[in-house]
Amino acid sequence: MSESRNKQRKHLVLLSTLALGMLGFSFALVPLYEVFCEVTGINGKTSNAVVVKPTTVIQESEREVTIQFLAQVARGMPWEFRPTEHQLRVRVGEVNLTSYYARNRSAQGVTGQAVPSVSPGNAARYLRKIECFCFTEQYLEAGEAQQMSVRFYIDEELPEEINTLSLSYSLFNAPELEASSLALASHPQ
Amino acid sequence: MAEIAGHTIPNRSPLMAFLERWFLTTNHKEIGSLYLWLSFVLFFIGGAMAMLIRVELFQPGLQYLEPLFYNQMVTMHGLIMVFGVVMPGFVGLANWQIPMMIGAPDMALPRLNNFSFWILPFAFTLLTSSLFMEGGAPNFGWTFYAPLSTTYGPPSTDFFILGVHLMGVSSILGAINIIVTIFNMRTEGMTLMKMPLFVWTWLITAFLLVMVMPVLAGAVTMMLTDRHFGTSFFEAAGGGDPLLFQHVFWFFGHPEVYILILPGFGIASQIIPTFARKKLFGYTSMVYATASIAILSFVVWGHHMFAAGLPLAAELFFMYCTMLIAVPTGVKVFNWVATMWRGSMTFETPMLFALGFVILFTIGGFSGLMLALVPADFQYHDTFFVVAHFHYVLYPGAIFGIMSAVYYWLPKWCGNMYDERLGKIHFWTAIIAVNMTFFPMHFIGLAGMPRRIVDYSIQFADFNMVSSIGAALLGLTQVLFLYIVIKAIRGGEKATPQVWEGAEGLEWTLPSPAPLHTFEAPPQFPAPQEAYKHE
Amino acid sequence: MDNGKHVTSITSMLQRGLTFLLFMAFSAANFAADLDLRPGVTDMSQRIQSLHHTSLIICSVIGVVVFGLMFYSMYAHRRTKNPTPADFHESTIVEVIWTLIPVLILVSLAVPATTALIEIEDNSDPDLTVLITGSQWKWHYQYLESDINFYSNLATSQEQRDNLEPKGVNYLLEVDNVLVLPTNKKVRFLTTSDDVIHSWWIPDFAVKQDAVPGFINEAWTRVDEPGVFRGQCAEFCGKDHAFMPIVVEVQAEADFDQWLEDQRLAIELASGQAVADRAKTWAMAELMEIGEQVYVDHCATCHELDGAGQGSTYPALAGGEIPNGPMEAHIEQVMNGKADTEMQAWAPQLSDLEIASVITYERNSFGNETADLVQPITIYESR
């Protein structure tokens, strides 16, 4: 009898561990998903890491692709936000500069965070950004407007079959941070 | 003094004895009954919500329900049927039957068993009370995608989250209890490969429950922290992703739908051999097929997300794995047919429901296979074609499974035969009603009607009307079923121990009704022929 | 007896019989076509219909065989016909056969599905791109190669929906501004959302793509013949999920170019009109009349025609804090919406005159008596 009770206890412990382990697994899915998407680039999220353009000269190929620029403003975000150019025809490997225009329409300072998304999803990891307003939160005073730049190049590894890509920024309200420190950060003197 | 089930209880008024019995019971038969009655009550509540939906969809135009309330009905109907009817129904059957079928006196953890049950009435009271809260009940579909549920959900969403946690705990504890019971308490000589198939399917289902209910708990917890504690798991604003919600939810959700059907497979595998008077064909294959279905169920979740923006490689992977599940499922169907083949069949009500289950579940399986084909799915996804598919596998699937089990085992539970004539009437009207309700949904889905809509374009009107009439008829058949069950409990032709001529298994060696305490000493297995008494 | 008559009557019987059969066949085909998935108007939609037919036929054949065997068995192997049951209960060979044959059948389905899918997911080399943004509960279209953009709202009247008027043939499938596309061009659709997940679906193109907030998805189509095609939102998105249809009009290239030109002109005209509107000082009566129409078209679905709202989800405007409180807060709410709620930003969709009018209307209706009015110029300056 006691042997059977021991076996039961063992099973109980194992199964409870399994249940708790699966709970942990469900939370682990969050970073797993991030890593999986970053490595395969398949959900269209570009990296938030600044890319330093290699100093060795990259053979700029003749290959050209079209890149389109899109802007979205989330609800409750009182900014005007649009790309200054709708699309560019660029050479793979060549460094390009474009910008987005943003204006705070409201009567108080607002902090915004732009979140990028690239389509097709698997082109995301080939879009290398050297400088981007999406890397940090951006603060604008009431009524203030700014041109925010994006400096990027497209990696030669971009698959052959992709020749049009779309980069979209969705602008959201970021939590209020110290207005002064942010104001300094986005307006370097 | 009170007298209950052969026990004399001193110093208790009958009322107190009654309350103590039902709140504190640790007996698997009583707890089984509690689960089954809870399931039946919620079946009527969820069914009433379905009736409201079908009344509104009887004709195009907004007649009776505000869109906000309609959305609450759609959501609550799904939640109650999935978590409140099918799952407790199968757990009730497990509680009643598993100990008897393996020759055990009770479940391994009787007090945990009581606790697992009693969580549920509280959870469902919480959930249904949300209908009366400010902002109404959850209204974002039973699949509660973010951000509709996280950012835009009504205040009652937090109660919904608590309710889901409670139901999840109940399921996990119940499943652990079932596994420990099956592994440890089988009578001498009953190896795993000699267990009744109902016990096998429940063993596998219980493992699925232990593994995926925690994932659901994780999903709703992330939802809670997104709503109130500043996280952004599912919102792009904070670096999150609404699609992550879908991945986590369906990682739970797909195994969940197999949880909703595997015990039904087990039930058919008990009933068909009995009424064909022939052993189940391919027992070993049936076990392996069920296990394969369970394992494969973990790698197909993406087929709910084909239109969401998955990359090509993922779509192909999920398409192939989903198609593959058709193979073990087909094997099971063929094995049931082979069991019938050259048997000696009679068609009492349990057999009628079991055969209806096999045929109509298979039709649901066919539409499932069609849905697996991604290019075609772009036309079927989120239309009534999907609604038709899952109602076929859930209603003539899971629900007919439960009904056939109730007809099959009720004489064992209460000692009286149910009224066979009424049972047949129930079956035939249910078959007609279920097809009248859900078959037209295939066509309106193909014609282009999306799901979860309160109003629709006029080209969908005719079939919607047919479906609503069928639903009304279906609702009436449930009332008949309730009447049949209550009538049998109150009296009827006395049932013999074996009840059914071809029945084999330890439970059929017990008297009918089975006494409160059975197999206090482990029985001989296999049971000798003399153990099956006919009077 | 006339031999001629006899011969005639056989011929005419045959004729009648044949006509009848043809009629039945035609009706059956028609009925079946009504029940069937539509072929649609693109190569891909027709390939998808083929795939659907293939899987349907395979499933039907398997069903007929399996159910046929079952029904036969229910007849031939019932106890009265077969009192002694056989006792076989396993066979490895048979299990292997009925495992392998389904696998082969599945492969035969997977091949055409795979080739079609690879092509569907190839969005490269489009001729034009349209950005589609879903909102609760309308669509916004932007032609990426130009500045042309507009909102597309359900156009079916409330009276039809409330059963006060007979329903038109395009009930719930008509919009105010349709998406116009050219024939014979590969059109790429980028979908996104600014609130919850929606889904853009045109059955005739077999294009369905979720619109996910914060992300863009893509899909493509190519239509060879002009026509009008209708679809609906295909992802549950809240109260009016049933009421955000899609209408696409495909026009021959020359007509499409003309349409683009007309749109450009319309935009110019509208901005000219807006300049005129804000130069004028509007009277209360004018603002109330315009405001009422704007309210009925855009606000009443949530805040109700009488301003009573719907519980805490859609606050009442009658006696409400905002319509009776400071003007700036009211303007801010209407123009920029309220984050994390279904109150959207109307600034992008409505003109200065429309916003000024509806605010005026709200502040002076439903029992609100602020006697405030707002001029379009004020709205313009708040942008």
C-alpha cells in the first residue's frame, strides 16, 4: 500500500512540475518569439540596434530596389506625422537618407515612440538603419514641428526576388518622461 | 438523524446532511453526477444564448438585439459551451466511469476531486455575472484576440480573466487526478494495453490538459498585465505584437479542441463494440492513433492564423502538419467501421448516437481538411464555413458523444432503463435538427458571409432562416433529453448488471445501480463470463 | 389511326423529355453554383476554386464510400440478418493500407495547394500599391504613388438596417467612396490598422489579409476585366464589425487614369472649399443643420441618436461632462480621439466645417444648452 502511495506521490510531483513548467514555457514564449523573429526576420520588425556602416568599401551593386515610406498615427496621439517622400528608388548597398515630418498639434508637450514594420516581413533584416528616430522616444513641445531623419542602406544579401519594400512607422504616445531631459535628448545643442 | 445512501448520519437534520453530502463528498460517483448536472445546466444557458443569436440572424436587419449585446452572446456562448459544457461533461463521465472501468474504489485524490469540481460553480457564476456588470460581459469572441480584448475590452474583462484562471486550475487538478488514478490504481492484470479505450483516451486527454491549460493561464495573465500593470506583450506601442497573442492562445487552443473530442472517440470505441457484439477492431492502432493525434495537435496551431500575416514557410509547415492529422483520425473511423463489419448489430439509442457521431464528426473532419489548404482557406477563414466545421465536430461530435455515453451508462448509474422509444425520438429529431442548423452554414460561408456578425447581406437570408429554424428544433430536443434523463432517474424498467447484451468491462459486473462504494477489493481481470449477470 | 400523328407524338415526347432533362440539369447546376464557392475574377481566385472542387470531390468520394459501407453494414450486419457476429478484430496489413492510401491522397492535395500558395505569397514587382488602414469601423485607402487618399464608410441607411425601409440588393455591401483599381495591373495591398485587428477581404479576388495595428501585411491581385466587387471585414473588431464593407471598382486603364485625375481635382476643390468655409462666419442655424447630419452619419452609432450613449462603453452626450465643459477639451476629444478607447480621431476624416458643426450640434442638443458655437477657423487653427 505504502509503495503505491509513494508512486502516487511521485506521479503527483512530476505532473505538478509539468504543469508549472508549461506555465513557465508560456511566458518563455515571449522572448522565444522575439528571438525567432529577429533571427529569421519574419515578422517585419527591424532591429532597434544602431548599425554602423562598415568602413571598408562595399561594392555598390547595380541592383536597384524601390522602398516605400508609410506613416500611421495611433489614436489619441495628437501629432501630424508623414514621410517627406513616398518612395525612393535606391541602390542596394548605398547609404540613403530620408526623413519624416512630425508636428505636435496639441497644446502641451507630447512624447512619441515610432514603431517600424517592414513588408515583406523577411526583408526586415536586410534594412540596416544607421540613424533612426525610431531608436528613441521623441519629444515635441506644443505646436513644435521637426524633420526626423532615417539613414539606412539595404544589405546586398537581400533575396533576389524582393524588389519592392515598404517601411511603415506607427507613432504611439509614449509614457511621459522628464520633459526637460527628453527635450535635451532630441534637440542636441 | 439522516439517512443517506445507506449511511446513517447522527446529529444532522436532513437539510444539513444533504448540504454536507453534496458540498463535501469525495466520492467519484457523486462528483461525477455533480459535473454532469453542472454541464447540463450550462448547456441550457449556453444554448439559450445560441437561440438569441439565431433569433437575431433569422432575418437580415437588426430586430431584437443591439450589436454590443449580440457580441456578448457570441462570446459567452462560446466560452460556456467549451469550458462549461463539453469539458465538465467529459470530466463527469471520467469521474463516474474510470474507477469502475479499471477496478478501483475511487479516484487517487478524492479530496482534490471535490475541490476541482467546486471551483467551477464559482467560476461560472463569476463569468455569467459579468452580463450584469457595467459595460456588459466580454464581447470579443471566445478567442479574445488582443488588442480588442486587452485595450478595448469592457471592465468585466478582468473578471473573465479570473474566471478563466479558476476553470484552468480546476481542469489541471482534475487531469492530474485522472493520470495518477490511471497509472496507479488499475486492478491486477490490467496492463496499459488492456485498458478500455475510454480510459486510454482520457489518459491522453489528461496529459494534453496538464500541458496546455497552463499556457492559457499564461496568455490571460499577460493580458491582465497588459491591461493594468504597464506591460506591452501584445501591443506594438510598447514593442509587443498582437500576433504573439494569437500564437500563445492557439498553442493552447489547438490541443484544447482535441481535448474536446478525444474522450468522445473513447466513448464511441466502447459503445460500437457493445452493440455490434464484436470486439473493437485494431485496439493497438486505436491507441497509437489517439496518441499521434495528441502529439500532432501541438504543431498545428498556425492553421488558425493563415490570414494573419505568417511567412510562407510557416504556412506550408502548418498546412502539411494539419493535413497529416487526417491520417490517424481516418484510421480511427475505419477501425469503427471494421468493428461494425460482420458484427451483429442492434440499434438502441446509445448506438444510434454513436453512429451519428461517427458519420457527422467525419463530415466535420472533411471540412477541416478543406480548411487546411491555405489558398482555399483564404476564402474560408473567418466565414460561416469555419462555424459549420467546428459545430459539426463539437455538436454531433462532442455533444453526441456525451449524450450517447449518458444513454449507455445511465442505467448503470441509476438502476433504471431510460425510455427507449423517447430516446429514439430524441435521436431522430436531433439528427434532423443538427443538420438543418449547421449544414446550410457551409453554403453561406462559401457564399461569403463572415462570422461574428450581427447582420448580413440579403443573399444569405434563406439559409440563415433555415438554420435558425433548425436551431429552434435543436433547442427543443434538449428539453426532451432532460425529460428522458429525469424520468429514468425517477423510475423505469429495472436495469440488469450487464444492462447491454454485448457489454464487456468491469463496470458491467457491478449491480445496477452501482453502489456508492465499489471495488473496495480489486476485482479479477479479465472478468470471467459468470461475472456478467443478466438479472 | 394516322401513322403521321403517331410518329409526331413520339418525337414530341422525346423533345419534351429532353427539354425537361436539360431544364433539370440546368437548374441543378444553377443551384449547385449558388451553393458553390465563387470562381471570382482573377487567375488565382479560379485556381482556388479548382482546389476547393478537388478537395470537395475527394472528401465526397471518401464520404460516399465510408458512409456507404456503414449503411450497408447497418443493413446487412444487423442482428436479425446476421445473428452470429464474426470474431476478427485486428489486421496489420489492413491498418497499413488504410494509413498509406490517405497519405497519398493528401500528397495529391498538397501539391496544387503548395504551388498556388507560393504564387500568392509573391508580392514582388507590383504596378501599383495601395495602403489600406482598417479602423473601427471603416477603411482608409491611400494610393502610394500619389497623395490620393480617402475614407470608405458603409453607405446603407439606418432605416434599412432598422427594417423601416426595404433592403436594397447591396444591403450592407455599399460604401460612400469606392476603391478604384486599373485592369491588367498587379496591385499590391498593404494592410494595417490603427486600433484592433481587422481583415480586408474581397471574395472575387480571393484576397484576405488581416490588418494588424503596428504592422503591415501585404497581398496582391491582378484583375483583367472591369467590374464592381464587394467584400467585408473578416476579423471580429467590435460593435460594428458587420458594418464595414469594402467595394472595389476595377476600370480599364484609361478610365482609371481619368479617375485619378478627377480625384486630384476633387482634393483641390475640397481644399479650396475649406479655405472659403473658414473665411466665413457661420450662423448657429447653419452649423446645427450640418452638425446634425454629421452626427447621424458618424457619431450616432455609438452615442445614439438621442445622445444617451450605451452605458459606460459609449458615454452619454446628453448632460455629459465634455459637451457641457470647456470648449478646448471638447475640440481636443473630437479631433484627436481618446487613446485606448473606441473614440477615434476625427481630424483626419472630417473637414473643419464638419467638426465645427458637430461640436456645435452636440453642445446644443440632447438637453445640452451651452449656446456655444464653434467656427471652422477655430478648428483649422487647432490642427
